[in-house]
Amino acid sequence: NAGLRFRPLGTTIRDTLNWDQDRDPSTPMQAGLETSREAELLELHRMQAQ
């Protein structure tokens, strides 16, 4: 046992929601793609799918 344990899913969801609601909304999440990069990749995908 590495000291890790599963938490109930409901607890994880509640804690994540609380964290998101309590954080400073002006602080960027620093995850995912920039909107412009996402649009660029989607356009490339559309062009390749034709």
C-alpha cells in the first residue's frame, strides 16, 4: 500500500466544485489550449477530413 486510497466520487466532485467556486476567477486555469490555437487545430482537422 503506497498510502493512496480511493475517495468516494461524490466527495471528489463536491471538493472540486468548491475549489472552483472559491478560486480567484481572474487567475487563469493554465490548462487546455488557447482559443486561437483550438480554432487553428479544428480548421486543420476539417481540411484533412474533406
